[in-house]
Amino acid sequence: MSAPVRRSFGYSLRRGLADLRMAAENLRAQAVRTLLTALGIVFGVGSVIGMLAIGAGAREESLRFIEELGVRNVLVESRPAASREELQQRRKTSPGLTERDVRILEANIADLETLSPRRTLHPSRLLPKPSKETPEMYGVRSSYAVIHSLRAGEGTFFNDDHDASSASVCVLGEAAKINLLGYGSALGKHIKVNDTWLEVIGVLGERSRAGDRSLGGQLEDLNNRIYIPFNTFQYRFWDQSSFMKDELDGIDLRLTPEADSIATAKVVTAVLSSTHKGVEDFSVTIPAALLAQQQRTQTIFTYVMVAISAISLLVGGIGIMNIVLATVLERTREIGVRRATGARRVDIVRQFLAEATLISIGGGLLGIGFGFFLSWLIANVAQWKTIVTPVSVGVAFGVSVAIGVLFGLYPAVKAAQIDPIEALRYE
């Protein structure tokens, strides 16, 4: 760097620091007004950070739930009949969801990795007696653990041998274990479901509450479940409400990594429609499609919330412009003196622009603190997960500074255009 360039850079730096120092002194002289002016920026930045934190938290919880369903999975659900008459009408054409459908899908889905039929039962009697809500019981194959990425916190999930022998074993969800057996180790203990004793051979790790499903108008806790081998369910339990239900409550399929889940779901739908003679007594869910839809919805939701929050920043910018304009009128004589002693118009612009920028920077920094507090408050009071990301902080602060510069530019230019002779006459 040449000497003239270094001197020019050093002079510009000193002049900029002098402008900031003068701006800080002027703002300090009107501390209360400065603070009130910055409040719009404070609330705006805090609101943007808070809304983005809510959006990020909701997105993470939703994605975790969909990942638990499995992006490579296709889920077939039975649609129970609303009345006996509807069921009788269906049975004239369709047998409902049955084990025959399982065999047909295994034979006809080329990209199938594994699958599991599923039956559910709400126990009428349980020993030990549940301390809270009665767990739901699921009869599934051992492959169900692979399909839904179930991991045992204690013991292990049952295997194919347990299923083949209709073994009286079970695996408990974390909440079901605490609900029935307390906080100690559950391995080797027994529970009685209706009239059958089951040995606990495993306890699953805790799963996300975001995945709680609606069951009969109520939320079913994914952790409050009892899993038993499918054949154990078939041969040792009888569901009193089974006459109103299909043979199976669902079939869960896991596809190979290279499979197109949407295209495969269409094949599954076509196969089942053929075996059910066109009766729409089942539904097919594709978590991968849910994931894409959730991402689109979440993006729109976040944009809307940020746009609403940004109104506070806009109001804050208007407040800065109004106050700086008022300051220009109050200091008209000062501007005239500075112009008369050699200050250029650009010097006047820098002076007032520096004040507007300092207000927005100070408001932005306070707003970041307010945003963290707002996110913490929402998480603890509303029980919503919030995540404050560096990007949200950077965006909110950057926009606040940009608004300060933008809305401070007009009053600064207005001040620079004041005629120095008229300014000196101003009282």
C-alpha cells in the first residue's frame, strides 16, 4: 500500500471515529429520547428472533417425527367402519386388511426391504395397575423395530424365534415401563395383560413427543406402548371390538434405499385396491411426501411470521427518521456554525447518519438479548420448543442496522441541504 493511500485511509478512519464519538455524545445528551427511539428496533429484532426460534423448533420436532415414521417407509392403515351397516356393506365386496394382503405385498413389491403386519389392542385389565393412562398393546413382527428405528434402552427387541413360537414376551416403551413397573430395571419382570402373563425382555429408549398420534380423539403417547410378537397377539389375545375392525390394523413397509417411495406407494395402492375390489377401506401414507409437504408449509409459516414481526422493525425505522428530523430542526443553528467554519455537506450527512446508525446498532444489540429472553419465555410458558440460530440473530441484527441507515439517510441529507446563512439566523 502506497504512502498517499495509507494517509488517506488513516484520515478516513480518524474522521469516521470522530463522527461516531460526536454522535455518541449527542445521543448521550438525550439519553431518554434515544432509548425510546431505539425501543422499536429492540422489539422488532426480538420479535424476529423469537418467531424464527419458534419456526426452527417446530421444524425440528416435525422433522424428527417424520424421521421416526421413516422416509423410506410406506404405511398402510385400515379404515374402521363407522357403523355395523357400513361394515356389512363393505364385507359384501372387500375382506378388509388381512394377512393375505401381507403375502400379496411381499410377492409383488419389487423394492420392498421388509414389512410388518400390525394389530392393536386396548387392554381391559393390566397388572401391575397403571399409574397413569393405560398403554396400548401392539402385535408386530420383529422387523417393526427396523422399520421404525426402535432402539432398546434396556434388553433387546424380540426376534423371529419369539414370533414363531408365540412366546409370552413383551417390550415396553419408556413411559409404559414407568407407568407399570416404576423407575427401576424392568428386565425379567412380568406384567399381566388381560389374562396373559408376559415377560419383559426389553425397554425402548424415549421417543419424541412430537410423534404422538391421534387415537379415538385422544393423543396416544408413542412411549406408552407394549409391543408383543405378532403371533403371540394372534394366538393368545382376543379383541372384543374385533367384529368392527379388519383383521389387521395396518401394514408397515420399509423400502430399499434406491426405491422411489411415491411411485412404490402408488403400486401398493393399486395392488390393495385390486384385492379389496375398489373399496376404499384403507389409506396409504408416505412419510417422504409428508416431509416435503411439511418443509413447504414450514417455510411459508416462517416467512409469514417474520413478515409480521418485521413490521416492528419498520415502525422502529420510522421512529428513527422522525426523531432525527426533529433533531435536525433543533440543531439548525449548530449546522449553520459547522458549515460556516468549513464543514462540507458530506460532513453533515455523516454526522446525522452516524447518529441514526448508532441508534439502530444499540437497539439491535438490545433486541438480540430480548429475542433470547422471548424464546426462553415461550419455551417455558407455552411449552413450545424454540431454537435460536446464529442465522436468525445475524439476519435480525443486519436488517435493524440497514433500516437505521436507510431511514436515517433522508434526515441527514435534509440537514446537509440547509442554507448556512439562514441556519445562522435561525433561533
